[in-house]
Amino acid sequence: MPDLFPEDLDRWYYFESKLLNIFNSFNVNEIRTPLLESSELFSRSVGNSSDIVNKELYSFLDRNNESISLRPEGSAGVIRAIIQKKQELGRHKLWYQGPMFRYERPQKGRFRQFHQIGVEYLGFDEGVSEYELISMVLQINKSIGISDYTLKINHLGDAHAKENFCKSLVIFLEPHLKELHEKDQVRLSHNPLRLLDSKEKSTIELLKNAPKFEDFISVESKLFLEDLVSAFKNECDIQIDQSLVRGLDYYTGIVFEAVSSELGAQDAFLGGGRYDNLSNQLGGKEMHSIGFAIGVERIIELVSMDDSSKKIKVGFITSEQRISQKTYKIADDLRLANRSIILETFLNGGSIKSQLRKANKHGCSFAIIIGQEELKNNQAIWKDLSEDGEQELLNLQELVNQYINL
């Protein structure tokens, strides 16, 4: 579970600011749900056959001897909140953010505490919402400079198609049970669909001759996939991937994920899909639902910050041993005049020369120098810290104007 220091968070703030602008343009509003939920919520939503519930939940008993868990993902908590508020019949465009927890082997791009930002469209039928969410994904990637990625999509069909496919897959693989990895043997008995996502070589080889999922979904579902590819193929590398099933049991209909070769083995940085049955599974009314989640730690590695994101720094230098009320007021007025600029004060003092060295070291582009003479005459020196920069003497109003216009 990593610590995040100030130097780590610059890219996070940049990414989050871009996301907020995009969410506002789509009229998506924030929801905040607890880190702790009843363990039953995740066994009912994510599925008992999933690795998350079997091995990765951080669960413990509270004082009432009831099992509670740190959330491993965000959608279940959002749906639970909507059900408790009896709002399943409404339409909601929501986003959430925060830490998630899974007890799995830490590796690059995967921590036991990790962060997700997710979007949920609730109450919208299959059709328009898929186009809008994919459009949002493309805008997010473009806004932070990600261009080299692939968007994989698939359709999991309806319950009838899934049931028939799983029966056929079990019949095909049962004679080859001993050739399957132990983990895939468990998947075959609990959730055969998850085998399509297996990374085991023996399973991948067997599946080459196995029944194909696309043979079980409807013509309408296939056409919908093709329509999505046609709509977005000029904007990104979008591909139909029949092996894409996603890792959670609640998905139905369209599923998708964005992957980048720059991330290595853990190459997915965004994923989601439709989960129309989740509200019913959790005891609520039927509610059409679709969403996606972004792995923040992974996508941050791909973020390209443009020059406009770099804030201007100005060093505030005074010759006083202890800063006076008058000098402090000047600094305060400057900060009120332009909050987009960082005004760096060197509170431990030192000579003007040493403070100038600190200003250069801290990446200041300009310095404001106030000595005793300047303070007496209500003036300040404005100094450009570039190699050939010049300096000028300004009265306090001119100083504020200079600062505002940076």
C-alpha cells in the first residue's frame, strides 16, 4: 500500500482536473460511498466464483459479529446506495473516486490499496449510453495525451446465450479436465465464462477448438458490436475481442477495456460494461446499468502533462529578520490577486543572496525583493530570474498589476 508524496501527486492533480471538466460537460455528478460495506454485498454482486471474493477481500468481523469488507471495487456500493434511497426508477449519471482494496500479490501497476475513478449510467437501456460512454473514454484519453492504446469490446449476450454457451464449453472441456490448470478447473465448475480470460497456456491451446461464444449471441448483439466499431474506428484503434469477459460476474451485454503496450503485463488501464441485473441481485428493482472504472495508478503512467499545466512560481524575498505585518500584508494581497501563481516565501530567512539561490533551486521564474529601503518607500524590486532577466523597481500597486498579469 503505497504512500503518495507531493512530487507524486502533480500528475494526479493534472489528471483529475481534466476529468472534472469532461464529467461536467457530460453532466455527470459525483457520489461518495463508504470504504466499508457488508461482505455480503460483494459476494452477491462480484460473485462467489470470482478471485476477488475467494482470495482478495479484506474482510473481518465487527463487534456485532457481522462480516464487513473494505471495498474491492466501486459499482456495488453505488448500486447499494441507489437501492437504499429507493431511486432505482430514476436515471442517474454518476462518478466516484477513491481507494479500493484487494489482497493480491503486489506488482507493477497493482497494489493492495489502489485508486479508481468510475462512471455509472443508471436507468439507461442498451444503445445510446454505450456510445456516450465510449465517447467519454476517448475524450479522457485525448485530454491527457494518450494516443497509443487499443479499445477492446465484446458482447456477453443475454442470460439464455450465456447459459447455452457455458453448457457447451463444459461438455467440450470435461474430457480434458486434467490438462487444465487447477485455477481453471475451479472456474470450469463455478463460472465457465471466465475461462475465456485465462492466461494459462494449456487452457488457451484447448480453447482454440472449443465452442465460440460469438456463435451463441444474437444477430442483433453482433450488429451492435459492429456498429460501435464503425462509429469509432476513425477516432481510435477499436477491436472486437471475443475472449474479453471482464473479471466480475455481474457483467451482461457490452463489455470493454482500454489497454496500452506501454504498461507491460498489466496493460489494462480502464474497463467496464453493462450490468443490467445487478440491482435485482442486490434486492432492488430492475435497473439498466452500464459503467466503467479507471485504474488511476496505471493511467497516471501514461499521462503527458502539457506546458499549460505548469504553475508559475514567484519567490518572495525580504531582508527582515522576522517578517513584519506590513510585509506579510503585501504577500497576502498578491495571493488574493492571483491564486493561479505559487508565491514561495522563505520563512527561515537568510541573506537576500541566499534566498535568491533558494528561489532558483525551487524553480521560481521571478522574484520579489523587499529590503528595508523598499519597505520604507512602499516599493518592491521585481526580478526576472531567467539567464538574461532584468529587474525593475515598482510601487505596490504596480507590483500587484504585474503579478495579476503573469
